[in-house]
Amino acid sequence: MPRVSLAFLTTAALTALAGMAWGSQMGASGDHSMMPAHAHLNLLGWVTLSIMGGVYALPGLRCNVMVAWANYVLSTAGAVLMALLLPAVLTEKISGHIMMVAEIPAILGMLLFLVSLLGNWRRPAAA
């Protein structure tokens, strides 16, 4: 398995555990006000990073390794920053505009993932 895939999948598993712990804490306390932040952590951290890691592990996929690592850094930063900033936005301690700090790397990471995929369209399709 390529190292970049291993990095994506390891980070995805760590965010899944963090999301599970957060969900358990919300359930135990009865306070579900942070559910949107918890959902962002699960969706971007666990689901999106897992999919990206799985795709980069596909045999025959050709991609620029530097683009794949930049994708990892940006996507991970976006997921973690959203999980950290969204609770403060939800409790109105900071403005929602500050979420751009997290949204920009997440969007750029997805853009780099798309670049990695599009580069494979030039190759003949496998049978």
C-alpha cells in the first residue's frame, strides 16, 4: 500500500475514534448541541479521508505523489480545523466567517483529489 494511502487511512481511523468518543460524550451528557461539528468530523475525517486513501491504494492508479501528499495535508487540515472551529461558531464565541480557515484547505484538498483522478482519464480503460 502506498504511504500516502496509509496516511489517509490512519488519519481517517483516528478521526473516527475521536468522533465516536465525542458522540459518546454527547450521549452521556444529553447535550447534542455539537452534533453539527461531530457530523463534520465524521464526514470529512472518517468518510472522505477513507475514500481518498482507498482510491490512492488502487492498483494502476497513476498520480503525482506530491499532489497526493498535498491533498492529504490540505484535506486533513480542513477536517481537523472544522472539528475544532465549529464548536466555537455554534456557541457564538467566534463568527461563522472564521470557518473559511477550515473550508479553504478542505476545498483545495478536494480539488487536488480531483486533479489526481482526472489525470487517469488519459489512460486507456482496463477491461
